[in-house]
Amino acid sequence: MHIRNLSQKFEISFVIKDSWHLPVHKHTHYELQFIIKGSGQHIINDQTYNYKKGDLFILPPQDTHFFIFNERTAIGVIKFHEGFFEDFLQDADFKQLLTRFSSPNRKVNLSGSNREQVIKLMELVISEHRKVTAYQNFIIKSSLALVLALMSKDSELNVVPLKEEKIQTILNFIDQHITEKRLLSIPKMAEQFNISKAYFNQYFTKATGSTFKKYVQTYALNLIAHQLVHRDKTLSELAYEYGYSDESHLSNAFKAHFGVSPSAFKNANPA
């Protein structure tokens, strides 16, 4: 089974194609898939859903899916780890909303007025993601929370406890401690999650499709790239923050991953 990972807390991507380009696969993150245009079928966990413009699909980690396009289709894909909503999860009402991902129905059926509101909110999320403002993350989180609330309004919300997957706990731990390299060694992680040292990397690779070391490095470098462009931090400061021995070491790792130097990357991606 092909596995796709998200190497940051939150990401929006777009699929605009005449035919679906990926094999059947699963994710280690949550996804909201918003149909911007087109029609066809979306096969999720062996169940087929027809889709059209304005439809919304909601997928928790470990779902398997693929599309069959009847015509040229555009999809906005919102991906996130639970850690993206870390501060919101302190609210009991929001925690209940997040259980909507555990519903057996993956296509969100909305009534007329709610459907219009959800479409506007999804368009706001996509639009806001293209800017960089002081309140960008708050606007996106709040909009997505409202989407979940409107979805729940249309159908009785069955509070189903989210399935506890150890891999999700591990990924959340990596996110929370990505700047603390001493906590992210295989021996430390194996001890933290009560998995044998000899088996830990095998378990992680089977669950995510990536070795533990590669996942942590990719996650850190993606965060560094984002901060390099959108935050007023020097490469030396980022090297210190993320546990690289010096600026040169980080620069070499960055170039090996992105194919360009940090300065070239920043120049090519102005904030």
C-alpha cells in the first residue's frame, strides 16, 4: 500500500488534472478535499461516492482512497496533523467536533444554506493560505472549526472516540519536540513509546512509508524553509534552534533536500 506523509503541521495543495494521477494510497494525516470543479467518483475504503462541484470529503488518518475523473477536475486538498489544532483541542466542544472525522460517511452532505456557508469558508481558507499575515493561522483554524460545526449541524453528531493509533501519538510527539534533537533519537523514542529499540524503525517505516530519521529530517527542513521565507530569522539562528552543529551543516542539509541553497530558496520564494 502506498503511504503519503505530511512533513509539516498544515498544507494546502491543488489537483487540477484530466485524470487522477496517484495509486490507491493512505495518509498519516487528516484531509479535507474540496471539489472546486468537475465530476466523477471518489473511492474511499472501497466505498464509491459520486462527486461534483462544491462537494466536500473528510478523511482521517489510515483511510485508503483514489479518484476516477469523468472530466477535468480541480480539488483543493487541506492536510493537517492533529497538532495544528493543539490550542483549540483544549476546548471540549471542539474536541467533540473533531470526532466528526470518525463518522462512517466520508462525503459531507449539506443542506442549501449550510452548503453555501461551507463553500465560502473553504474558499476563505484557500484564499487566506496564499497570504502571510499575523492572523493567518488563526483565521484558517477558525474557518475549519466552523466547517466542522456546520457539518455537524446538518446531521446528528455521533460522538465516536477517535481510534487511538500509536503512530499518531508518535507523529504528534515529533511535531511538539522537533527542535529537541536529544528527545528524537531512536533509543529515546523507543523508550518513550514502549517499543523495542530493534523494532522501532521497522514499525515507523511500515506505518508511514518513511524511515524515522528521514521523516524527522524532512519535517524539520520544511519548517526551516517556511521560517526562512516568512520569519525574520537568520540561517545561523535556525541552525541553533533546530540542533544543527553550525550554519554550514544546515546549509548542506538544506541543499541536499531542496536542491538549492537556503539563500537561493528564499530569493525564489519571496514572502
